[in-house]
Amino acid sequence: MMGQYPLAALAGRLIDQYGPSLCSALAAILYSSAFGTFSYQVYAAESNSTSSSVVTYLALSFALAGLATVFSCV
């Protein structure tokens, strides 16, 4: 959630230049990527629970979902 605040200015600039449709499309792509990566890592963690990279990918997925939230608040 902390990643939302610094990137809000970028989203605002994109909305001013290109309109809300671009930000909505970016939000859809980011949400799909975030939740797809999240669900795959949860599925993969069942077979390989000792991997520390799973936690890294889950954190990255959460960050992508936060970024998508910024672009979806148009």
C-alpha cells in the first residue's frame, strides 16, 4: 500500500495526457499480472515450501496490486 502514494503523481500525469482509458487498461494488466503471479506462487508453494523466492514473488505481486489500485482510481 505504501507504493501507492509516490506513484499517484505518475498516474495523474498519465490521466492528464492520455485520458482515463489508458489508466484503466494499465490497471487491468497490472491486476491480472499481480493476481496471476500470486495464485501461481501459492500453488507452487505447496510443492516447494522451503523456497525463499516464493516470499519475494508474493511481495512483488502485492506491490503490483497496489500499483494497479493507483491506476484504477480514475
